[in-house]
Amino acid sequence: MTGRVAKVLFVDDDPMLLDLVRQLMAGFAQGTWEVLTARDSASALKLLQGNVIDLIVIDVHMPVVDGPQLLKLLQRKYPQLLKVVLTGDATGAYRSECLANGAELFLEKPRQREGWQVIYSTLVELVKFKPESGFRGVLRRVGLQEVLQLECLARNSSILDVSTPHAKGQVFIQDGEVIHAVCGSKAGETAFYFLFGLKGGDFSLHPFIPPGEKTIDKSWESLLMEAAQVCDEAHEPDPPVPDPPDELEREFETALLSKSSVTPSEPKVQAPQAAAFRKAVDEMLICSSQGEVVYDWQCKNVDSRVAFLECVSAKSAQLVHRLPAGSFERVDIEQSDGRLVVQIKSGHTLFVRTRLEAQAAEALRPEGKEEAAVAGA
């Protein structure tokens, strides 16, 4: 940020507090900050459209669109924007929600001038380390799975270090493929699934150094899917839920069958495979363009599915921008015993996981490993 004035936007529905913040921060900054204010989320979004904002500081309780909801919108539309929550209601629940939705810091509003000086000093340090542009800005705001996806999609070579108070490990990525993972005495796929099942902790990327051995041959897409399944199986199963509405089920079956990977040269296989898909929709989720859950059927971990959809949506926008090959339509992941489809539309996103029936799966199981494909319009 050296050499130019940083633009910092404070969003709060209390006009008297905003006036106080503007005066205090301008005084502390001594010309190094341009302090902007907004009394609601709509005004904040309008200011973001017309200004290059370096940092936005958001209150939790605001009318219509509150702080956590605004964070979700900003995380999708402005992933590189530094976001801080400043609230008088600093509960553990709000802290967890805001940090999960992209906030760098969760701070409590001070009651004395000295406290505001501490707030300013903290924000100054945060702004100093804001990357001007590029991959690092995105890296700091996404989770472990998203970092791996970004590295593999870019066909990078790197070492992903993962550490928690109780475990530490590494994932080796070479030319966009995961070739080795290690965590203590664990190695290979076992170590990979263990690392990606850890809750909390830190991760960082380092220059690639070839490992002493190659222990993983699966595609990174398959590894992430199986890691998610291992994590799901570690939780207690949800209670039985009613079948989805027939109309929705037929719509998704039609969408899946229309994109079936079976070729016209295999007419004898196509019919039983279609029937198997019709009867084995395992999981289904629809989200609005704002990230709100519209429909949920048999999702054991809705939050992780929503985060995955948001990640795919953000990465698809990046791909379309960087690779002029048409609009992005969906991600298809084919497995030996099922299929996963993520569809991105202007008004909603869709997550569907299917499974072949046991009899059909035995008859149709291919010899090779799983494969994933990204489809465009």
C-alpha cells in the first residue's frame, strides 16, 4: 500500500457511530487513509462499484441484509477484498459464521478512544499485507480444498504444507497432479484423506521439491471426492427424509441422462445405465445466486456442499475470464459406481450426486480409473 492513499469503507446502520469513526480514523491516519462510510449493505455495494476499496469493515446487525449475508455476497463478487467485522455483539456463533464467510478479523467495538487506536493499528497492519493483485489474494481467503484445486487447475508444481496443533503433513503437487502425501507415519492416499479431514489449522504453499517416492496415482478430483466421502462417513447418518418431489426428480434425471457419457456405439449398455441413474439419486442441493439453500435432499453436510458450489462458481468465472472458450456450464465427475454433476446457472447452482444400482454397477464398472470432465456451452 506504500505510495498511495488506502480506501477504507465502514458499514454500520448507526449514523452517529459512523461520524465518530470517520473523524477518529481520519485523525489517526493523517492523510494515509480515505475513509468512506455506508449505512446499509446496498450503499456499500454501490460504493464498491465505483471505487477500488482496500478494506471494508462491517457491522453484524444491519437491516434487510445483515453483516454475515453481506460477507457472503462480497466473498463471491470481490474475493480479493479485505473484510473485517466490527460489532458490539461479539458472540462465538457470530465469530464462527463471519470468519467462515471470508472475514479476516472479527473485532469488538471499543468504548474508549484508546480502544479505537488499537482498532486502527490492527487495520493498518492488515492493509499493509494486502496483495496488489494475483493469486495470493485469492489464496488467503479460501480453504484447503480450494487451494489444491487452484494449484491443480493451473498445473502448478508445489508443496502444500498442512499443520494443526496435533498433526503436520505435506501434499506434493507436480504439474497439476497430486503425486505424494505424508503425515507422520501415514503416506499416500491414507495421509491425503487424513490431512483433508482435519478441522482448523494452517496451510501454506512452498516451492516444489521432488519427494523420495510417488505414492498416489489417482486424479486430484477423485482424491477430493473420496476425501469428502471419508469425512461424511465419519459423521452419524442423518435421520430418514422423504423422497424428493417427483417433478424435481424427473427434471434432474432428464438433465443427467441428456449428458450421459455412454456413446451411440453402445446401445445395449445405454438403457440399463439410464435406468440405474433414474433410481439412484443419492444427494441433491440447489442454491440461489446469493448462496442461500433453496432445496436440500439427503445432504449430510449442507455447509460443505454450499462452500463447494461457491468455490466452483468462483473458479468458473475465473476460467471464463482467462480462457475465452465460451460460457461455463457444468462440472461432470464420472466415477466407477456413480456420477457427480455441478451446474452453474445465472439464477442458481445445482449439486447432484448419483449412484449406479449394485447390479448395474457390477455389469458396467469400467476397467480404468475415475475421470472428471469440465463441460462448456
